[in-house]
Amino acid sequence: MIERIDTGPRMSRIVKHNGVAYLCGQVGDGATVAEQTRDCLSRVDALLEKAGSSRSQILQAVIWLADMADFAEMNEVWDAWVPEGDAPARACGEAKLARDVLRVEIIITAAY
């Protein structure tokens, strides 16, 4: 069975299937990549809770940065957020994001 949560005409914020929750890409507010990353991860926390999951159940994270020069700044926030011993598989790359003000987008897949 597939369960879609917060579904709109374009996408669902969460799709659950066979014990896996797929979250739509999350972006955050703020002037710096650190502020945007913190806000983005706060939104991830809320979606994980809504999906019946948590940080410790994240299987994979895909992170897009508008500029790889922001990699260290984003990682500082990420490293403080990820539970010790529960780091997921992760990829990070550079991409043109949907709006010029965006500096980071994070896509999460988690068990529930």
C-alpha cells in the first residue's frame, strides 16, 4: 500500500511505502547557508515526525548546494544535527536550485 501525505496537484510532501518514507526536497529560510540548513533540517524533523520516523531512521540524504564553496558551512550544521552513530548514506553535489536565494536543498529517505 502507498500512503501519500500532504498531497497537492504537483507533489506529496511525504510518500510512505513498505516501511520507507520518502520526503520531498526541503529548503530553508535565511541569509547564509548555515541558517538555511538549520531551517531546512527543522522542516525535515517535522516531516519525519509526521511520517512516524526520526533522524536515527534516515537511510539516505541527497544534498544539493548552489555553490560547493558552501560545503564546509553546511557540513558544520549537518554534523551537529545527525545523531552520533546513525549517519545515513549521503551524497552532496552542486546544482542550480529553484530560486536564486536558495543555497541548499535536502532530500531525505527514511525507515518508519
